[in-house]
Amino acid sequence: MAPTSSLPAAIVKSAQAATHTTSAAASQQPYVATLGSYGPVRIGMTSAQFDAAVGSSRVADGPSDPFCIYRRFTTPTGRAEAIIHRRPEDSIIVIQTPAKTKTDRGVGDGSTVAQVRAAYASDHLIQEMETADGPALFITSRSKPQGPQGIGFAVMGTKVGPPMVGGVPGFEFCSG
């Protein structure tokens, strides 16, 4: 037997509708990039863990090569791509985020280099580098050893592009 409520049906129905609207709105909140993740996807996840994390938001894979699998997924702000190194680890090494993505510090696509520096300089290392595609920034934690945990930005004049989790835009990640 279903539980009964002493509240009028209209109030119960209104509360249920509000809960549904709130959870639907929450699922449409933009993902943010961190040093090791973007939304439900994390650096180091296996292919199976990626599939479980993104569920029905996974879309057709990108081109594949002997070294990497390019897994694409839809986010609230566009399409992202996780690059999974096939051997030996079968794990995500880089996450390319879509346009308009910001980090957990509130900077990202369209921010100025100065804004990115201000957001991270007090407690992170900021490396400037030149890539095949032009200048870039790579941000890592001061407290953790440098490795796959970081955020890269392509630099275009005084502004940056969307963050890349785990790598630097303009680098080749899947060559032999």
C-alpha cells in the first residue's frame, strides 16, 4: 500500500515538480575543468570507467590510431573529447573541453592571460611554452609532483582558449 500524506495533493504535486525542475537544471549546469577532471571524466580512467561515467552522453568516437582512442561525449556546453592511451595502461591521458569552458577558478575560454595568472599564481606553477600551434600555458599544483594533473591553455594574443585537462593544446599525445 502506498504511503499517504497529510499535505494537500496540490502542495505535494508542486513540491515534486520543483524537485524535478531543480534536478533537471542541475544536470544542465556547465562542467568545470580542474587539474585532473572535467565533469564526470577524470584523468587516469579506463575506457570502461569512462563509459560508465558519461553514460548516454557518449557520442561516436573520433578517429582512432594504434596508440590512442578518441572518445567523445556531450556536455551542457558542447562536445568534449577524452584521449585514451591504448597501451599499456588503457587510460585517459587528456581531456579536450568545448568552447566556453571555465575552470573551477572561474577562468577559461575568453579569459585574459592576466586573469589566468591571477587565478593560479598564488598556489600553482604556471609554465609558458611554445607549441606547434603557438604559445601556451600549463598550470600544475605546487604541492603535487608534476605529472598528468594539470590544465593547459592555448594563448591567442592576450586571451586563452578552452582549458585542456592533463595536457597542453598543440602537443602531440599519441605518437609512437
